[in-house]
Amino acid sequence: MGGERGLQNPDDAVSTDDAEALRLILTLAEALREEFGVGIDAHPGGEGSEAGVVNRALRAAARCILRHRHASSDGPTPGFASILREAARRRLIESMTAEGEARRVSRAESGFGDAWPAYLLLVPPSVIEEILDSRSR
């Protein structure tokens, strides 16, 4: 899978368990994009509205992955939102986004909470291009 490219970078500050969880989350998001195509219900929601169904399903599955990965660990369970942001950042980098810009975009819409990075994991590449274009103006 292409999403694993950045996972081998020694500068990536994630534990082995977290790296495996990230791979699983990236793989799941890729499978959902392939299954639903451009019609994917990835909407991040917002005040007074619910996130899209597929967005919510991805977040629920990611929570299960993290719980499972850390169930036998003595260490602290990482913050769910930070793991999703890291996965989104890696997807953006995979889409040829510069590191700094990927970090800014993955953290940009804090009002959406963890639904924003899930949105970035799910949307088609054309939407990522639109997001980056709108931020460069």
C-alpha cells in the first residue's frame, strides 16, 4: 500500500504499535475510498450537523483498532485525534503535499474535531487538490 511510504521514516515519532495502527487505519481508509468512490459520504460535519456515515464508520473502526493495539500494552493509549491527524498527514504527504503544508491542513479545521482528519483520509484526491489550492490563495 502506498500509505506506508512515510511509516519507514525514522523521523516519524510513533511507536511500533502506533505504526501498525496507522497502517491499518490508512489501509481501511483506502479500502473505503475504493469501495465508495467519489460518492463517498466523508463529510466532516460541523456545528449542528452530523459527520457523514462513512466518516463516522472510519472513526469507529479506528477506535477499535487503537483499543485492540493497546489492550495488552503497559504504555499509555495515544490520543485518538492525534493518531487520526498523523494518518491524515501521511495521506497528504502521499498525495505529494509538502510536509509543513500537510501538517497545517491536517490540523486546520479544529472545529470538526476528529471528523476533519477522517475526512482527509476519505476524500478523493481531487478534493485534496481543491483544499490545497484554496489554502494557497
